[in-house]
Amino acid sequence: MRMSVIAAAMAALACAAEARTTVTIACGSVGIEAELCREGAEAWARRTGHAVSLVSTPPSATDRLALFQQLLAARSSDIDVFQVDIVWPGMLAEHLVDLHRHLDRAEIAAHFPTLVAGNTVDGRLVAIPWFANAGLLYYRRDLLEKHGRAVPASWDELEETARVIMNAERAAGHERLWGFVFQARAYEGLTVNALEWLASHGGGRIVEPDGRITVANPRAAAALARAAGWIGTIAPRGVLTYAEEEARGVFQTGDAVFMRNWPYAWPLANAADSPVRGRVGVAVLPKAEGGRHAAGLGGEMLAVSRYSTHADAAVELVRYLTSAAEQKRRAIKGGFNPTLAPLYEDAEVLAANPFFGALREVFLAAVARPSDVTGARYNQVSAAFWNAVHSVLSGEAEARAALAGLERRLVRIRRGERW
């Protein structure tokens, strides 16, 4: 009898220990990402009886990737769940759990197919979509109306409108106003911005789906030369150091007419303490003659480490955070685009983000970075590209010469006829 009581007590203790499993998650920290991640993870913990621990990560995607690669290469079990960028699955796949073995087929199929395909490496689903992204043009609606200007559909129109409004407002006393801010620091965000410029000029996507390196073409050179002309004219030289938050800071304080950024900036620009609240509009990015409106495809996924000692609980956390209810909460509070199509017709989501209705089509036509074809070498490709682009923007190199040098660099990275 005594032994059975002891056995029961030990079993109860074991169950209690299991209930107190702590799952560690590393989320992004751009805007209110960390806050929303913490809220969602803690809600899951209250529901399940488990505990969660959040790891602080750098705001730069480039720095975050380097940190994750270091941890995973060491087979560290310190982090169970990783927030991964849309272009990372090919680089991190060997270290991530195959979610096909844990999630129902219907759960997976509910997400945008293009995102699911991007997270599938050699038949393994190494991450599940959490939120989608597409580059957008933010503009000061009040300033355009004041100066009788329409929302620009072309880069020519944006340049002219930015210059006219900037000069007029500066003459009236707003000396700190700039025409256009974007992400031009030498990092992954510049790859996305520059890819949008290329595509909007008909200049390709660096490496084509069949593996051809096409970046050294006249239209691509024209796109970069145009962007270089913005520096110091309609954009501050400081933009060469801007990532998402720096650009948002300038725009949200009222010191820019136009901004390129992701959808997350919308609720922040319209927050109660925002100086531009109620005076901001959103549109598709402009295009050049012969090009198209091109939004860079972005997004973040959730993945479970193969080295996690709490894989089952980690998968359950991922399932909860990517659920329709949690994605809806994040869309309403943080402006994060769902990866589930029905939420783009949800009245509450659309009330909080009026432009979401049109974004579904933007996502379908968005420009993907060439991570699918370049695989594990994507990071090298992107770094070579953003460094070449930055040299053009900063005036250190001429566009055609920089792209010719980039092409030679990409051939060396490819190391053969195929990626």
C-alpha cells in the first residue's frame, strides 16, 4: 500500500513537471513584434499550464540570422522555437523539425500556398507561415491634398511630387522635411527595396528561377541609377543607414512626404500618440515605363529546432501562434498580414486595416527574392547584391560597373553551372 502511494505521488510529480515545461521562443523586435509575440506566447502558457521564455533578438534580420546560425550550428537546445524570415528555410532546413509529422494536412493547406511552398525543402516542411509582408508606399495624404497632387503611380511622379512638396514646405518653415525615406542600409532590407526597384523597371530578380544570373542588364542599372539620384535630393544622405524603424521614425514624426515600408507601420503611424495620425495613406509602390508595380514579398515563419528537448510542446506553441484567432489579433493590434485567406474578408480586420482588402492581390503578384533557386547560398547572394547596391547609392560606384562586378561575384558564389 505504502509503495503504491509513493508511486502515485511520483507520477503526480512527473505530471506536474511536464506541465511546467518551459518553451523558449526567439521572436523579432521590429515595431511591436516582441510585444505581440510575448502576449500570444503567454496566452498559450496560461491555456496549457506550460511556461514560456522569450529571447531578445537584434532588430536587423541579418544580425538575427547570424545569431540563429551560430546557435543551430552548435546544436544548442537553448531555443525551441525560432521566428524565421521567408528566405531562411533553405539555409536552416537541416536544423529544423519537419512539421509535416506534427500538423494536420488541413492546417497546412489553409495558409497561402506560395508561403507553404517556400517553407518546404526537399519535401520537408521546416517552418509554418505566421505573417506575410509586402512592400508598400506610405504617403502624407494631407500634404498631397494641400498641394493638389495625386498619389504617384510612377517613379517619375513620385520624384516630382516629393520635390515640389518638400521645397514648398521647407520654404514655409518646415526645414527638416524630406520627400522620400526607405531602407538603404547595407543589409537584407536593401535587397528587398532594390529588388522592387529592379522589378518595377523590368530589370529581373537578380537570379532567375532557372538559375540564370541576369542582374547586369540595362534596366537594372537604370533602376539603381535612379535610386542613387534620390540621395541628397529628395532623400537624406542618412537614409544610407536606415532600416525599417529609422525610416518609420522620420516619417511618423512628420518629416517625410513618402515612405517605403511594410504593413506593420500602419497601426503605429495611426496610434494615439503619432504626430501623423489620421493623415497617412497607403498605396502600391510606383513603377517605371516598361515595368510593373512590384512589392517585395516578405513574411515571417515559425520553426521548431531539431535540438529542442521540448519538441512536442514547441509544436503546440507554434500551432497556437499561427492559428486564425491569434493571426486575427495580431492583424488588428499590430497590422501584421495574416497568412490565412479568410481573414482578408474579416470585418474587424478590415476596420483596423482598410487597405488589407487590396493586399491579397498584392501578395499574389509580389516579387520573391531568389532564395528558392539559390538555396543555402542565398545569404551570400543577398550580401553581394546589397553591398553592390549600397556602393551605387553612396556614390562609390557607377551602376553598370557595380552590376557587372556583382555578376562576376555571383558566378563565383554559384561555383559551377547550377546552384
